[in-house]
Amino acid sequence: MSRRLRFIPEGGALVEVTCRALNSLPLFRPRPVLNQIIIGTLARAKQRHQVQVCFFVGVSNHMHLLLWVEDAQGLSKFMGYFLSKLAREVGRLTGWKEKIFGRRYQAIVVSDEEEAQIARLRYQLAHGAKEDLVERPRDWPGVHAVRALLEGEVLEGLWFDRTQEYLARRRGEKFDRLQYATREVLELDPLPCWKHLTEEQRRVRVAALVEDIEIEVAARRKRTGAKPLGVAAVLAQDPLQKPKKTKKSPAPAFHAASKAVRRELWNAYALFVAAYRDAAEKLRAGIRDVRFPRGSFPPALPFVSG
């Protein structure tokens, strides 16, 4: 089955991005230096590209991001920068020599509806606890923006300049592990639907979501007898040990709260695809002055901006 065309509605959109490790290996198993690298790389990517980071969480074998992007090119550049640097650093830490990510990141457009945006935030907030890895979301030892939103934790990470390290080694220099590292602070952006709220109002709403998650998880555990794995067991995972089972479920094309809005998004995408295919057919027929739809990546041609 071919991949869907990359599509961002005109005017920009909130997108939920998922990045999975190859074969669901726990290559992102939490550790202090990796946590700092992930945050530092996100911060550096945000500085370089016009993307807003509303939330992020990384468990042992995959990561989720909630981003606001202007178009597909902005998302592509941001993710390319973030994932290429992260892949090199993860390989360095784990000794894994193959690909880090099994496939291209998955990006799902979230509608402008407040209900839809809050639902995706809630889903990501629940990570760590919903899988019964730790007692509460804030207990997850890896990267998790829940503590920043609830407690004002400063998201400070590191960016390692490996080029300068290489040149220093070529010169025969000895250097400290952090000599060519830059401290980066990641500032989170509010959800589009919460931009009119104060920081304290947003904190109260996040606290209510987290409380609801913890009540729901506790009730399920009481009903089923499930117990969290615990931080020590999470940290003891072998990052090169393939899991016995992995979750596989089809992803929706869009996240929307109502059928009407979901239909609108589908219709906009259908028009986009039709225009793209029409232009592609003309290009294959030898017609050079074809116009691909705005926001698309024509084959072997530059991105079509607005």
C-alpha cells in the first residue's frame, strides 16, 4: 500500500507526529544523557525551523510530538533535522549499527476543534501510566513534558557538536565530555485552542487532565489486577532486545471530534490528491509547465509553497 501524500491544510495545522524505533526495539530506553540529547535536539530544531512544539513524550521504543506547522515542508525540515541528529546519537549510545527508525515518521493532522486537540494532548499525557510502566505519568524517567506543564520544570538539554569533537581529536587534543556541548532550553508552545488562556489557566487544565488519567488508570488496575512495571525495571531494559509483542493498529487519516469536520478534512485532502495526480500525469506525458497544488512535493521538483 502506497503512503498518503503529505498534506497540511492551508493556514497551518496542529499535527500529531509518531516516530517508532526499528522493530520496536527499546533504543530510546530512558537514561539521563539521552533525555538531555532529545530535549536539546528538539530545542535546536525549533530554533532553526518555524515549528511550534506543544508537547512531547518519549517511551522506550517510540516518541510522540504535538507540533503546529505552517506547511508540509516546515514539518519535513524540522523532523529531518531532529531525527537525523537523534539517530546518530542513539547509535552512538547503544552501539546499534543498523537503522534507528523503521520508517518515515507518521504525521496526523488534528482539527481546529478544542475537543480534538485536548484529546490528543490527553493521550500523550497518559504515556508511561497507561501502558502500566510506571505509577503515574510524571514518574516516567524518560522525556515527558508533563512535568514542565504541571510543575514548571525547565526543559534543559544538550546539543553535542560532534564535528568539533572530531576536529579536536584530529588535532590530538584531549577534551571533557561536555567541552563541545551547548546547553539548550526548550520552550513549549500552548495548544492553538488554549492560546487565549494564561499560563496558570493552562496549568489548571492540564492538572485536571492528569488527575482524570490517574483515576482512570487506578480503576483499571484495581479491576484487572495489573501493576506497573516500575522505574527500576524500565531502566534495566536491554535496548537491543526485541520485544515479544508489539502493538499494531491502523492509524486514522485525521484526528477530529465530529464527523462533519472529519469529512471536511477528507474532502480537502481528496481535492489536493486529485490536483496532484492530474499534474503528475501531465508531467509524465512530457508537459513541463504543469502546476502542482500548493503545499505539495512534486516528483523531483521543489516544494510548492504558497
